[in-house]
Amino acid sequence: MSEELYNLPLYYDVAFSWDLEPEIEFFSQLFREHVPFPVERILEPACGAGRFLVALPRHGYRMTGYDTSAAMLDYARQKVEEAGTSGDVTLVRAEMETAVFPREFDAALNSINSLGYLLDDEAIVSHFRLTGEALRPGGIYIGHLSCAWDGRPDMDDNTWEMERDGVRVKTTWTIESENRESRRSHHLCTMEIDDRGEKRVLIDRHELRLWIFEEFKEQIERCGTLELAAIYTEGEKHERVSLDAHINGEMGNLYYILKAL
């Protein structure tokens, strides 16, 4: 995430302000199917503007979110206070590869490929290890990401428009290139913003980890605290994918269920 956009959390929040209820219902289903005890406490690495920190407490969950951006955390804190759920939310400034928490969480979640900002193998393994250590045995970490494409990345229709309180943001997200040798995926995000008549355009480039499924499985195994338990597709049906399947970018973002050992 570029420094410019991450210091403008309102526009980021509006751009990604779609209805979370269907996804939360799916999370609740995953908790029932994969966690052998009631899920009450959830950890959210890279919590950003706090979408889930506001939405999940309304369903009875207690949340701890952390992020590297002070601007995002300040914005999220204000949202939580306005929602009246600050008693159920803890906010911490930390980095994914070094964040340490007590082993008290029932589940964790990481949405929209925020894991991709962990570029190197050691950072990825460290994050998985530390997150697994923060989960009670049997708890799950839900990671949401896409793997490398077999062909040319096709994101031509990935444009959406959201509006809230007079602020309209039209977002176009494109994968410019994938480099399997360097394990890097280069993305372009363009936001056309109309802030109550004041217009601007933000052009934001992102360098993300290019996920190779077999390597992803090896990184989970190396961490020693998590194991890959299941994979699900997006969409209304959330179909289960075989752990032995050939996973590629053509399948879109998938939900990876990692169980704490």
C-alpha cells in the first residue's frame, strides 16, 4: 500500500465499503465447521480502516486489530467509537512479521490479500508462526488471497464504484505484471474521487508477493504452528477446493483455512 493512500483512510474506507454481512455469515460457518469450541475472540492483522472491527462486534465477537499505519489506526479507532463498540475492540500498532500476542484468540482473519505485503519467505514464515502462537490449539486463521496466474492476468473488468456521505470513489484495480522469478506481483490501483464536488485522482502502485501454491504450503509447514485445513472459493456457494488441486490466479481470491496446532 502506498504511503499516500494509506494516509487517506477515508477514501480507502469508502472504496472498500461493500456489505460485509455475507462474508461474516461465511466466517461464522467456518467457525462452526472447523473450530472445536465457540469463537469469541478474533485477531485481525492488517486491519486497515477497521471494516471488520466495526462489523464483527455486532455479531458478538471481541476484536483485536493491528496495523502499521498510525493514520489507519486513528481512523479505525474513531469508527469504532462512533459505532459504540470500543469496549469490544483493541487496536495495536504492529507489523505482521513481528507482532506478538498472548495465546488467547479463537480465530484470526486477513482479508483481500493483505498477506501479499509480506514479500520475503522469512517474513511470511515468521508471520504464520507468530499468528499460530496467538491462536488457541484448534483455532483457525482465515487468509484471503490469490495465487499466480497460469496465463496472462485478466483484471479488465475489476472496476467498482462506492459512495457514502457525499464521497464517491471509483476504483480500478489491475495486475500489471507477475514475475515468477522474483516472486513479485505488480498492481495498479486508480481511484477517481469526488469528495462533495472536490475531485481528484489517486494513482497507487503496489508490489505484492506472488503466491505459488506449493510454496505457500511449504511456508505454512515451515512455521510449525499452523496447518492447511481447507480451501474455499468466493461467491455465494463457497465451494470447497481439494488441497491437492492445481491452484492458480484464474480461480480468483480463495479462502485458506489454517488451523492452529
